[in-house]
Amino acid sequence: MIFTIDSDNEIVAHETAPAAQDGMILFATEKEFTKATAEWPISRLVETWNSFSGTPGFDTLKPVKKFENRKIAVARIWTAIQKLAPAAYPGGKIAGVPNFNPENVAYVESANSARKAKTKAKAAKKVEPAAREGTHKATVLAMIQRPGGATLDEIMATTGWQKHTVRGFISVAPKRAGLTVTSTRRESDKARVYEAR
């Protein structure tokens, strides 16, 4: 089973590897998931957990404000997302999920639909007022909204932030400001470019 996670923190299980897309990470093991999320701020792991906790099929999972550490966060997310791969559990028994039926494909579909609806509702609620002029937030939002966007290196040079700080900011702040951000790798120099619409 192959899992993917996108820039909106949506995790989907696939029988075979899907076509590569910008901003999408593929992983099949907990070790690969750990490696893929190694540079994420722990706040993004919290957001990932909270994006599906409490949705149908994940009713027993409670939202969290923080994780004790990265290792615990990754392990809990990995264990939880196994529910997206019912074929991997022929006996139909998963700890903590009493009435899980691996034959029920609608279970996966309803969980995915509910998670998407919850993510959209959260995004709609979290649209924030414009950033104060002169702040790093305002500067970065302006940079990624200009034609052609801004590279990771440009944002780091302007703000003095490290890579993981920029990535964490890009994964949260633009959405809260009502913007959609694309993340691409420029062919000429392989630079990561963020552009908002």
C-alpha cells in the first residue's frame, strides 16, 4: 500500500503508486514517512493529525494541541492512517477500532470525504485579516503573490528563516490569508518556487 500526503496535509492510500505531483510526498513505510517529514515543523504534524481526528472512521481519535515529540507524532499518525488501507487487514481487526469492516470500501471514501470537508471548513474559518505591514509575514505573503512567486532561498535571505521555518509558514499562513500556494521546482536551477493566487 502506498500513501500520499499533499501540501494540504491530506493523506490518501493507493493500491499502486500514483503519478508524481508537485508538493505530494509518497511513502509506504513508517520509516519513509519519518524521513519525508523530518524537516517539517512539529506544528504541521499536529495539523495533519487534527485534519482527520474525529471524522467518520476516526471517531475515537481526539484532536491535539501538541505532541510530546516528533517520534510520537509520526508513530501515532502512521498507526492511524493504516485505517485507510482496509485490504491490509484481512481479519478486520485494528486496535481501537471496534467495528471496522475491511470489506467496506465506503468506509475509506466517507473518511476521505469527511476529512476534505473538515479541512475546507477549517480553512474558511481561519481566513485572517491582512498581516501588519513591515512584518516577516507581510513580506513573505507579498513575495509569493508577485508574478513568478519567490524561491525558498529568496525567502530565507529576506527573513533570515531556516528552510523548515519557511516550509512551515508556507503550509499554514497563506491558506489562513485565503490564498492558494503552488510549490514547483524551477527547471533552470532546480530552485523551489512558491507562488500564491
